[in-house]
Amino acid sequence: MAMRFLFVHGTGVRRERHDALFALVRERLAARFPGAAVEPCFWGERFGASMGAGGVSVPGLRTDADGAGDADAAEAAEWGLLLADPLCELRVLAEAGWDTARAADGSGGPEGEDDPCAMPGIRAAGAGVLDLLDRMDVPGPPHRPGPDPDAPPAPAADHADELAALLHGTGLAPGFRAALDTVARSDEAARAGERATAEPEARELATALVRAVAAAALAAAGAGADADCTAAERDRLVELLAARLGGDARVPGARAAAVLGRLAMRVTTQPLLNARRGALTGATPALGDILRYQARGAGLRAFLHERITAAPGPTVLIGHSLGGIALVDLLALEAATGGPVPGAELLVTVGSQAPYLHEIGALTALPPGSALPYGFPRWLNVYDRQDVLSYLAAPVFPGDPRVTDHEVSSRQPFPASHSAYWKQPSLYERIEQAVAEAGIG
């Protein structure tokens, strides 16, 4: 009997996308297996998710006419960039410097001579700011609870206690000394300090330095995930540290802010996620399909069983993403309860999360830590390191000769890498090899 392929698409795919994708897969498989049937298994519209109320639950799915949230998004993006590279603002100041021209009225004169409130570090410009940062102490645990971070600033005499309360109360104290040392002794800080020759520059330098310290401390605490630090507490921490150096709130249009604000909105994940949130959960419900399957996957598995057994002969099952999860679930459930699915001779998962779900105990068919049941077919699992939704299967089922991983490299960033498998010749070469190893055809 002739061999056939059954292609099971992944999450978020609907008719138009499925037909174009299947045409490509069928063409590539037919070129290598001219006598085999290549059949689709389109399930997206029948078993996929849809927005029953039109997407009213998704922030950002509808355009906000007044632009509310834009400032918050920009701030989140800027801090995302700082967490990834705490020295990035200092690098801008070190390389680009400042416009040394002074206002016509003489304000902001050299070394802050006309400002009776200028701190000694500001009077000495950049070099003095760096010296103050290098000598900054790490406060011990506070002797009393710190104030509400949203309350008005405390008197200067209480700032040391407030700083101690913030550092210890947010979990940033353990990494604070290392953050201070990293920033104060960095080449970026030294070069920026050389360029800060007058008071306005020194004030911006002070603010950039303490933002770098705060970001480095947050990054040491797992990019902030392991720190119990709110945005208000983070901002207050920056204010307290800047006050110690003679800095001030950032002046709109400052050099580093102007450069990094635009860059952050383009390259950090937060604006990208915000922009894609509607697409991910609305018109193309990729996340919704996964959640619906986890809650109500029996219907899709029954549909797959029907399609697999609809024709006699050996069948190679190719499942992409969620399609691979559903196939692993189905084959494991059937093998454990009623025997192998008739005709299912080889499973190929591409960019699938099934191994990860099993490892964390979230795969429907297999209890955590269990082996694949007797009767489960050979399994070729294809992944791409750049595809963050693809996982290794062989290490999850150690010693099982049926399970093999194969790596392809699309050289594409995510999310393009999650769909880039189907034009890779190495994918079809490896499927051809797996078919031969299984003795099919």
C-alpha cells in the first residue's frame, strides 16, 4: 500500500495561511516521494479559538484615541533597554558627549558658580561626580520601616534611612555594592566624566550613573523578576541616589534620553509585545488556540484519529507547533489505552512544545516523568535554536531509541524562525532519512 503524509498545522493558522503553507509542504514532499499521497489536516477554524465578544478583553486591540499608555510604554521600553545593558546611557554620553554651547543669558555657567545649591560633585563637574559615586556607601538594614514610596520626599536627614529601607525592602541590597563598582569603574563612566565639563552635563551624568546602578542591581536580581521592586520604588531609588551625587530629574531633551528613548521603542521587547498583543490574541489567536486545546483538546484529538485512520497504509504524521503537541498526546493516549493508532508509522514534530510540556508535567497524555508507552511510533523532533517555541525531545525521554532530535538553522529571528522550517532543504532531507530508517514505503 502507498505511503501517505498527513500535515497537521500549528497554532493561529486559519484557512488562507494553511492553504499557502500546505501547498509549499506538499510540493517539497512530492518532489522527494513522488508515489506518496500528501494530505492536509486543517483544524484551525473548527477547533481553534475565536474571540466570542470581539476581543473586548484585550488591551490595545482597539486603538486608544487619546494615546493613553504611550508614556508608560516608552518608560517600560527604556528600562527594558537599561536592564539588558545598564551602561547604555553612559555609552551614549561617552561617545556623543554634549553640546558645549551655553545659553545666551549665561545660565548654566561653568562649574555652577551661580548656583548656591550646587553640590561639591557638580562644582567639580564630571570628575567630582564619579569620585562621589566611587565613595558611595552601601547602607545597612534600616532601623525603622521606610516611608510610602508614593509619599512626598522625606527631609534630607531621613534620606539615608529611606535609601536603606528601599534597598533592603526591595531585595536590591545584595547586588548594590557590585552594581556601584561596575558602574563607577567602567570605561563608559570614565569617558562620559571627561566630557562633562560643566554643571548641566554633570547633572545629567549623575542621573545616568545612578540609573545605571539601579539597572545593574535589578539585573543582578534576575532582570527585576526576583526583586520586589515597584516602578515607584525604582524611581525613588534613582532620585535618592542622584541627590547624593548632586544630580536632578532628567531634563526633557537631554542627550542620552533623546537617543535611547527612540532606540528603546524600536528594539526592546515591550513595545513589540504591546504592538503584537492584539494580533497574538485577536485576529490570529495563536495563544488562544493553545489555551483552548489545553482545556478542550479531546475534540481535536478525535478529529486527528479520524483523519489518520481514514485511509489504509503507512502514514507519516507531520505536526507543526501545537499540531505536534496534539499528535503526541493522541499517539501516547491511544498506545497506553487501546494500542497503536492504525497506520501511524512515523511522527515528525517541527517547532513543537510537546517535550517542554511533558517536562513540566503539562502534557495531557503523559504523567510527569513517565516514558513513552509501548506502541508509540518512531519520533523525529525538529528544532531551531532561534525558535523559542521549539524544544529538544531526546533528553526528555533518555535512552528511548524511537526519539531523535534534528536541528535546522533558518538564521531568522523569532517569530519568523517559528515558521521558517518549511523552505529548509535539510528538513526534507532528514524526513527522507527517517522514512528510510522506519522502513516505510
